[in-house]
Amino acid sequence: MELSSSLKLSSPLSPSITNNLQASSSSYKVKFSNYTSLPKPFLQLDDRSQHLRAQQVSHSSVYLRSFRKRVTAKSGSQQGWDFGRFIKTLYFFNGPPSPLKFVSSVFEKLTNGSTEEPVNEMETTGIILVAGATGGVGRRIVDILRSRGLPVKALVRNEEKARKMLGPDIDLIVADITKENTLVPEKFKGVRKVINAVSVIVGPKEGDTPERQKYNQGVKFFEPEIKGDSPELVEYVGMKNLINAVKDGVGLENGKLIFGVGDNTFKDLPWGALDDVVMGGVSESNFIVDLTGGENSGPTGIFKGNVSTTNNGGFTSVRTKNFPEAEDLSAYDGLELRLKGDGLRYKLIVRTSQDWDTVGYTASFDTSPGQWQSVRLPFASLRPVFRARTKSDAPPFNPGSIISLQLMFSKFEYDGKLNPTFKEGPFELPLSSIRAYNQEPLTPRFVHVGSAGVTRPERPGLDLSKQPPAVRLNKELDFILTYKLKGEDLIRESGIPYAIVRPCALTEEPAGADLIFDQGDNITGKVSRDEVARICIAALESPYALNKTFEVKSTVPFSEPFTVDPENPPPEKDYNEYFKNLKDGITGKEALEQNTVSV
């Protein structure tokens, strides 16, 4: 099926749509010229067509006509029970193995439970990955992180070299960022932050000592050439591979869409009704997609129905089928629901098990009548509930293994409590999206060690004789700075919260000299590798460094060596004092676009 629209469906269509499409084996085209105004009907299938209204696309189109019979209770105070809807519910959720157990489990969820008990807290720690961990800056970063007791993994190509340099007990990922097939996802499990110190290797044409003494003096003192893989492969292709490998683990600044509207797409989920019919009640609900009923006449999902306490009922809900693959949201802090409230209290239930009758991690939320609002439910606030009782010995919530979601409107809360906003009758909750979110203030998740000078080779009007060798020799060095800049752009475009540190010429001098932070890619000078390592680690924890690109050098001229008296070392720096003066959106590319330069 071909979709042509400003609105694209980013997941398979719901069963109600796909069932209608199966009327013919030929190819059909669904055209969304604009999702705010669709022809009625907007989908037609030859002479056997079935019309789908643009404002009501039902998710519960499972037809079991043979079961459309009502079981009538003998008591005059009760109403007939829709046995067919009960069977349809069972089959929608792939037929639980034991219908008796299914009914029993739902019934027990509505009974009064014990008093509240403290629950196990969710773990929030994560691993810091250092890529290029055997390089001059990378190994210093690893040493500092480990000295602070922080969990760290080192991404290296040569295991023997890494263990000799970093220690036999270092946690390694042995892979090559230039080879995508070596970046196996399982290796990056638990990685929440990244410091990338990978760089193309530049060395003297005439060779160097095993300790790279000539290289450590700086490219200013030898005739350089590229050693090993090309700048394009390392700085650009390698960067692309690394970003793809860590993206899910470190997360995106704007969160991750789970359901609904986002960036001209609508991501659907297979919702099915799970009402009190499973225990003899008569409440009924469904979940539809209204293509023009959302904010600004856009699409929205709608959880709607009619709730009744007849036959000892009192709840309605819609639940997704189990996801084909667990949703990993461990990089995020919670779920945000964009909805139009009706003044009632609802529940969101999140499950992390493929089993049917299992703990549901639950949060109740109140809504404001008639208003579109965003409701944030932190993962840390989710309560493990099993059969209406808090399960104090349940495992901590694991956001890395989300299997299904459920929305519920119920007379009951948990542990014997009642919903104070509950009332019988019709209800309607428009829900335009569910997305994972990051708690503010946000800090960088990906810190990259780049290089000063990356925007200068193509900068008009620049006096190259006053520039560092890498700028003058960019072409001879296989466009090293050009590809470094392209790699930076990949980071900025990825959606990952980042910081890009561009050191001037790196030295083996100790940290401690006074520093200059600048933006726009204009400064020249030198800076200690020790200092750059400390700056990178500080950037991971600073909201001031978020999405900033900056250059750094020491105030000490090249001609003067910098030393530190061990008996009287300089005070530790508060790098936030530097970060807080940085501005968004300055990269040095502005000079290229404006055809001007400041030297």
C-alpha cells in the first residue's frame, strides 16, 4: 500500500483498517492529501469497498457473530451479559490459555486489598562509554571516571593494548566504529552517556617512537600524514555508526514517540477493549482514531465508552497487544500523555512481562475538564500492582523492557481505595500522543572531542599562513578537518543531547593553567590533554553545556612550558563558570554562510 501525505503512518494499520484491506489481493493507495480534511469516505476498495469514516477508525473490529448472544441473569436487578463481547476480548488478546484464570485475575483486581506498603525503587544509574579509550585524551577520561567510582566501559579495537594500558579489570567493548557489524547492540546495553575521543591517526612521515614522542610534541614540529583509516571513514562513517549504536541507550532530547502524533507522522498501536464484561459487568469502551478531532484539527486517539456498576462491575479499559519487541525506554525518565481532560481520574498501567496475568506498574492521574494538557508520569512513581494490591516484593520497574500499555477508567484505585472522581455513564478521553520524556534540567548525553579549526579550510579571506598546520594541510591530510566537521554535524542533527569540545593543539602538560573558552572557531593555541579530559567529564553533568559547541585553549603561549608544583597544585576548576557563558547555535559555520571572517 502506498501512502502519500504530510501525515505518514509509522506503524502497521490497526486491525479495523487492515481487515477491510484484505478484500482484495491487489495494491491499494491510501492518499492523505492533508490529514485535517479527508474525502468521505477516504478509502474505497473496488465494488466490495467498505467505508471508513475519517473521524472514526475503530480498533475493535473483530467479528465473532456466532457468539453474539446475551446471557440473561435470573435476578431482575441485573442486566444481560454480552457473552460474545467477552469471547471477542479473549481472542483479541491472543486467547489467554485459561479463560477461568483470565476472569479470576480481572475479578480479583477489583477486590479490596491490603494497606499500602513501600515498594522497591527503580535503579537509575547508567554506564558511561568512552570511545577511543586508549588515545591520549580517552585514557585520561577513563582513569578519572574510575577514580570517582563511576561505571565505565571502554570502546577499543585492540583488547591486549587496552588491558595493558587501562588495567586487566577494565570493562571493554572490543569493536571498530568504522565497521558497523562489530557494533553489536547487546554490547551497549546499559550505556547511558558517551564521551567520544576517537580520532583519525596523524603521525610523522618519517615515523615515530613506540611512545609517540614526536606526535606528543604536536603536529607543529613534524611533517604529518594520515596513518591507518582515512578521515572520511573514521570521522564521518565511524561517527554515523557510533551514533546509531548508542542512540537508543542515551535517548533523544525531545523524547521518543510511543503512540500518536509526532513530526507529521501518526504512530498507531493495536488497542483492544478490556472491560468489566470479563467478570459479568456491562460497561463498554473502545479506542478510535479521529483524524480531525485533535489539537489544531489534527488526528487523535480517543478512549471512550460507558461505565456502569451493574452486575458488580465498574471499570472500562483499553490495552495494547504485547509489543513484538520490548520497548527500551531506559534512557528516559517517564511517560508524557498529551490529552484533553474531562475532569476524571484515569490510570496508566505499564507491563514489563509477556505473561497475561502479571504485575502492572500503575499511576493514577487527574485531568482538567475541556483542556488539552500534558500529563507526566515519572517511571519512579509507578506502583507495582497485582490484583488491586500493591506488590511490595515486586521487582523494580524496568523501563528497558516495556511490553504493553493500558488505559483505565475505574471505580477502584488500589489497596481498597476508591476513585474520588468516578461516576457512571459515558466518558471520553482524547489522547493525541504518548511519548517518553527526559526530566529537566537536561545535560549532555554525548560529549565529543573534536578539533579547533574545522570550519576554517573553506573560510573565505582567511590568511592560512597564520593558521595551524592542520588547516593549511587539510587537503594533503585527506580533508581531515572537513570530515571532522561533517562528523560534528551528524551529532547536531541526531537529536541526542550533546556537547562538542574543540581543543586547540593538544599537549602533554598537566592541567591547571588558566583557560579561554570561545565560540565561532577563531582561536589558536595549546591546551593540556589532562584539562580536556576534565572538561569532557564536567560537560556530562552541566545543563549549561547542553547542545553547545566551543573551542578551548590555555592562556599560556606555545613558547612557554606549563608546569605544576606538586606541593602547591592549582585549585580545582568549576567548569560551569565557563559553560554558563556559552551560547546556542554558534559553530563557526556562520562565517562560511555569511562569506565573512573574523580573525
